[in-house]
Amino acid sequence: MDSVSHGSRTSRYRVVVRGEYQTLPSCISCGSFLESVDGLTVVAVDIKDSSHLRGMLDRLRDLGMDVVSVEFAAEREITGAHLPDLDSFPR
């Protein structure tokens, strides 16, 4: 989790969860990009630090959401409709 910034800066992460959601729980509502396709939902979230990231992931799992992947994402990758290669995820 070395990608997480310290201080007042945040880092953007791409979180993929199984299921197609139009909205997500408030624990990741800070996402500025949300898209659902082929049974997966991709959301971009701004994370303050590693404990914030772990807390958000724990909350998703507590809600029964299946987290497929989490990866650091540069801001420029999020501004367009960028989804991971969905064929690489098990269904």
C-alpha cells in the first residue's frame, strides 16, 4: 500500500466489486467515477491513508460485497470510461 499518500493529500484507487450497482454505500461514496458492466462495478475512490483504505474494504466485505480487485490509479486514467479487462475476472 505504498501508493497511499501522507498528510492532506489523497490517492486515487480503482475498486472493482462483483455486481452491478447504480449507487454504492457511503463508505465509498467519495468515488467520483462509477460504472457497471458485465456483472461488475468499478468505482474510483480518493483515499487518505492505508487505514482509510483498509477500513473501506472491511466495510464493503461486512456488507457482503465481493471485492474483486483494488489498484492504484492515476487521475488521468479515471477521467474517461476506463474499465479493467473484465475477461480476466472470474464470474
